Amino acid sequence: MRPICWLHISDIHLRATTEWQQDVVLKSMCRNIEEQRKSGTVADFILVTGDIAFSGKSEEYALAEKFFDGLQASSGVPKERIFCVAGNHDIDRDRQKYCFQGTRNIVCEPSKVDCFLAGGENLDTLLLRQENYRQFQDSYFAGQERIPTNDGLGYVSRLEFNEIQLAIVGLDSAWLSEGGADDQGKLLIGERQAISAIELAQRGNNPPTLILGMAHHPLHFLQDFDRQPVQNRIEQEFHFFHCGHLHEPEAHVNGAGRSGCLTLVAGASFETRQARNAYYVVKLDLLHATRSVESYQYNPISGEFWLETVNDFQIELKGTATYDIQSLAMAKKAYCPSLAPWVHYLSALILGQKAEFLIPLLNGYTFGSLDIFTTLPNTNLKQKTTKFMTFKNVLDVLYNRELLSEILVRHGESIRKYGEALTEACDKDSILQERLQNYNRDCRLLAGEIPQMAFSHTLDLLNELANAGEWVSLREKAERLLSFGDVMVVNEAKRMLALALGNLDTPQDKVSAIEHYQSLIESDSVIFTDIGNLATLLMDVGRMDDASSTILEGIKTFPEKSNYFGAIGQRIVEATGNRDLRLQIENAMRG
């Protein structure tokens, strides 16, 4: 699946008096776009965030038609996939002056804005100031499917790429504009317009994977009472918000990190021939969870556009259907058996149901949110964690389009490497290992693999008895669970019972412990400590050959725990003087 690519153009300011100058600059921009297309950067669509004309006059839109004809030819993007919104320069300020002034004085609170946007002759009269822009949009882009919002200000269009649904949301921020510095803090989009557009975008049985919004003005140009509710709607629902007006490129993420809305303020595509005119190329790679923003700026000396900056941002899709912890954990275990000790924990991290990530310290590790990594140096673990979490987008994009097993084979390398990093850290830190095991048990509970009653109450009590060395009481409590109907609960009870019996003094208890560990090893829920404890017990009862073969089998089953098994094997070598066993262990550890 190739990245989705689009152009973001703004503030063209077409007028007859500067036609020759703008022709020089805009033809240079089109040449630059054509050169990129020939070298492989193919735009799928174009967003134009207003100020197409200079004063909203009809003759200026005749120049716009000429410009867009050239843009189509250069980019290869048909006019049906070029989406525009009005800017303050698309307002004919010579029309409806009194209506405009009266409206600005009246719509000074949310309830009055809502009433005004409900429609009627007052709104229709005010919008005559945009009549030339709207006629141009309707005639030149006649084949474009745009669903208008209830107030008629905004619209929604739908596109599809590789079965990925995109909603393009155009919002009108210029309907109450006059132009110039007086507009700042006095404009309105109207929460009603934003709500209507979002509802249109999400309508139907196949909601969009991505919502891309656009308006001419940055949101700080809105009146205070309108800015916050509109901004909240945009940041909660949009993945991108494009605007212009400032004539200076700017890109930043609003909201929560990787899932936040990326706001792109385009520079002016034509201000003057001497200005640093600009446009954006945006590339979205969903499978690698990246948003790349390339800013191209005009050099007045050379007369050419050049790549000025490249900024990369991560992305996390919001609200898409995905897998549950249990199905993802089982698929991971089948894909990479060495991940077995952590598969539920890893799955919960990816699905956002657990947020405790391994954080490196100077002397050891701790756990914290993914956001903490942004403040840390660019370590190997940081890179592996970041790549690990991009798998969430892979699941969201390919959900129900490919088998989960196939998705893991093609894209699961980052999961395997992250799991290996956890295992390596645990080999050096037994306390960390115990904590991760507890996290994994918590996630098995979340997944419903271990029933709430047995896990949260009984198992906690068993762990307390084991930590206190209360072996007789532990034996009694664990034996009661052996008849429990759930296989996973029975296996946990066997593990605790085997631990208790192995620490009691009678030979028969140790034999029973060995039998329980052997039963666990034959089950799907075996963990590496089961094998290690069995080998230790076999050594304690004098079954050195069985202990030796158990250690070798442990290294084979859990190669990432070879150091753990090697230490137990060394005790067997020391007790028996079996140098052949030492060589066998060393060979097994080397793989």
C-alpha cells in the first residue's frame, strides 16, 4: 500500500494588475509539481485553502480557471479532486456592506450565531458577497461531488484510496470577514457548521478512516466564544486541519500526541514576485504511521521552487474497529513462540488498553506512558518502542482485509524485536521480570482468559502465601482450585500447588510436585520457570539425568532464557562433574 499524497496550496491572490508577476511565480510552482510527479511524487488530490482571487470579482475567477487548468496538467490531478474553500479575498467587499456590518454587531454570542446559521434571507443576503466565488466553484468544479452542510457554508466530499475512506471537510471561515487586521478575533465558523460537517462526514455504514479538514483562517482568528468549541470539534474528529492566510508555513500537532490533529498553515502561493511564496506536499503512510510535510518555497533570485523543510509527524488512527487482546495475543504467540511470556501485555499496549511502557533509567528500568519517550534520548529501546506502536495503524488499516496471521508475517517484525528487548532486559533484572509477568497476568484478565474471580481474588491470595513461605496453606488453597472448570485457572493452581509441594519435606510431596510441573510443561500455558523449577526438583531428588535433559529442553523451548537455564545446568555439572553436559549446554546456548 503506497502512501497517500496531496498538495496544499493557499493564498493565490489572482488579479489582472499583477497577472504577469503571478504568471512567473505560479508557472514555476507548476513546473516544480510536474518535476516531482515525473520523479515519483504523484499527488492524489489537491486542497486549496482560500484567497483564490484578490477581491472576489468575477474577472479574477477567469484567471483562476486558467491557473487551475495549468495545475491539473502539471499535477495530473483532475478537477474533481481539487477542493477549495473561500478566503477573505474571495469576498466582494463592495457588496452588502450594511448587511455585513449589521451581522457583525448582532452575532455576538452562540445562540445568535446558531439562529443566523439556521438559514433564511439574512444569511442568503450576506452570502451574496461570496457569489462570484461560489459560481466559480459550482461551474469549474461541476463534476465534483460535494454534500453541503445544513447552513450551506461548508461541505463534505468522500474519496477512496486502496479501500481507505477519506472525508474532505471544507469549512467556511470567511463568511463574516472584511479583510485586513480588523478580522482577527472577530470571525466565526460557527459550531453549528462544524457539527453539521462532522455528522455528514461520519454518515453511512462505512465511516471514513481519515477526516481531512480545511478552512482559510487559523482558528485564533475566531471570536473567543466560537474558537474553543470549534477547535475542540476539529481536534477530536479531524486527523488534519489545513488553513492559510498567514503567508508563512507552519505545522504543529494539536491534542494528544500521535493521535492529535495535525494543523498545516500553508504559505502564500503568490504574494509578490519577490516574496518567499510556498506550497506543501503532504505524504501519509498509514502502515508506517507517519505524516510527512514537505514545504517548497520560491527563490526570487533563481525563479524556482525548492524543497525548504521536511517535518515528520506520527499518526494514530482514531475510533477504528480492531482486534481484541485475546485474538491478537494468540496470533502473536503462533507467529513468534518466544513472545509467549508477554503476548497479552504486548497486545494490550498496542490496543491502548495498557499504558505502562518499559522506560530505561541510568541503573535499571521503570514504567511510564509513551509520551515520556519524547523527552528521552534517541536510544535503541526508544526506537524499538516507537516502531512497535506503529503496528496499531497496520491493524486498523488492514482489519478484516487480511488474515491476522498474514498481517503478522508481513508486518510483525517490530513486535518481535520489541519482545526480544523486553526479554533481554528481564534476563538482567529479576524484579523487572516479575513485574512484567504480573502485567501480563493483568492483561490476561482484561482479555477474559483468566476469570475475574479466580484471578483477582484467589490468585492474589496464593501469591501472598507463596511470598510468605506458607507452603501448607498454599497447598490447601491451590488444591481447591484443581476442580475449577476453567483450564487456565487449573493450570495456575497446578503451578502454585507444585511450588508448595516442592518446598515441603516429604519425598512424596516432591514427586507430586514433579508430576504437576510435567503436566504444565505439556500444556499450552507453560512458562520458563516451570521448566527451571522441574529441573531443580529433579536434581534435589537425585534424578540428575532427567534434570540434565530438562535443562536442555528448556534452552530449546525458551532460547531467550538460556542464561537462566545455563545457571541451573552449571549446578548440575558441579554436583555430578559431568563435563559432557557442560559442552551440551554451551552448544545449545549457541543455537
